[in-house]
Amino acid sequence: MTSDKKFTIQTISYHSIPSLLSLCGCLDKDPFFLKNGTLNILDTSCDDYEFSMLNECFFDDNVMIYRANFNELYTQGNNTLLQHAMDDKNSNVVIIMNPDITFDEPIFEKIYNKIMSDNKIGIIGVKLLYPKSNTIEHAGCIDNKHIGYGEINNKKFDIEEEVEWVTGAVLVTRRDVIEKVGYLDSSFTHWGSDQEFCRRIKHFGYKVLYYPIEVYHNQGTSSSEYSRHYGVTKNIKPGVFPNLIQIDPDFIKEKAFYNYLVQSLMTMDEKSFHSMLREYSIKFQRDRCKVIKPDK
């Protein structure tokens, strides 16, 4: 690809082929992506059949599929993919995107032009809508609250504005920002790394911008695909978090840590729980990544 407007979309797949098929169906209808974009997929399933299916389903010049040798969670998986994006010296923009994102019309030319229009913009987030509805999930965050959450989409959410942070479901940044600020903080295994990244970027003097491009977020699909293969079911219960999880007893026998994780989730406050995740990450996850690039 010889374009000077090259950009990279990266996403993590944990048994996420159904979601990825929907996402790629949208990408195929976006001319700017087809001309300038690359989709990097990190397979964290540790499953030979899944990996072969990914290569069969998404064999394309615009797609690169990488394989992890263990189930990397959101932060570490995206850091692995960020390294690949940074290795591509022609890629100016990186878009972290969940596999369960879809959209009705081309979006990437507008997103690319916006992030490149002002070198003071460090991160862009977009408007997330619940699927098949006109209800907002996310329109930026201020004071740890999702703007517009649960409200009907209307014109007041069509104004771009600087916000405190944006969700990692769709997170847009530039190469020069990553070179200055660094990658996601791997001491956050899953939740919280997007907030920390945005706040770190603001600390370096950049703006975090809500940009009202509309996408649909099939919220929880990527995590529920993860959960189904780990025997996890949602257990809605008020208290520490709105979505607590419960693990199948047969699974617990073999996965003692996840038993500990769930018990912690049910008894700790949010600050203590994130501290526990941080400790887990430091002890078990660092320096364990090995990625295999498939021959195409």
C-alpha cells in the first residue's frame, strides 16, 4: 500500500468470528479503509481450529492475523497489536476497536482526517449506540460518567467536545502520540486501561476528543464470547459492579484463579478489586507474550 494516509485498525478475537464477520462486512463497504487501511487481528483463543478458521474467513490483503500463545486480555492483547502497528512505519493512525462494533455508513475518512487535523488531539472517541436502537451507550466521559448513557440519541450529542476520557471500545490515536506517551498500562488487565491511557495523554498536554461519528456496540458480545468459552455467566446484582460474573463449578476445578477473581469481585470495592487485578497482572502476565505471524 503506497497511500500516505495509511492507518491500522486492531482488534482482539477470543472465539469472536461471528462478531468479526459483521465488522468486516462494514469494513468492506468503507472505501477509505479498502484503500488505506489494515485490519490486525490477534487470536487469543489458543485453539488451532479457531486460528485456521480465522485465516480462512479473513484471508485478504487488508487483514493480518496474529496468534498469541495464551489468552491475553484487553490491555496486553492491544499492546501486542500496538507493537505490530508501530512496526509498520507507514501507518499514521491506530484505531483500537472491539470486534463487536458495526456501523451503517463509511466512517474512517472522517475519523482519520479529524485526528490528523490538529496535533493537539491525542485521542478520539466516537458515539456508541446500542444495536438496532437509537439509544446512546457512550458519548464521552466526564467525572467517571458516560455522557448520554441510556438517553435517546439527539442533536445535543452531535457536538464534538473535549472530554475526560473515552471508552476503549473504539479508541483512535496517532503514531506520534504513542511514541511520546507509550502503550496501555499493562498493570490493568482489562478494565481501566482506557481511562488511564486517556488521563496520561492529557497529562502530556494532548486533548481527548469526543467526535460524534455513530457506531453500534453490541455491548458484551466480545466479553460474552469470552465468557461462554470460560464457563462464565452474567449475574446481575447491585453492589460492587453492575455486571458480576459467576463461573461454572466444573470450570473452577481447573481454573482456580478465576474462582478467586469472582469471589474477589463479589466482596471487594472497586478500588480494591482493581488493585488485585494490578497485582495479578504484575505477577502473571508480564513478559509472557509470544506472537506467531501466519504464512499467507
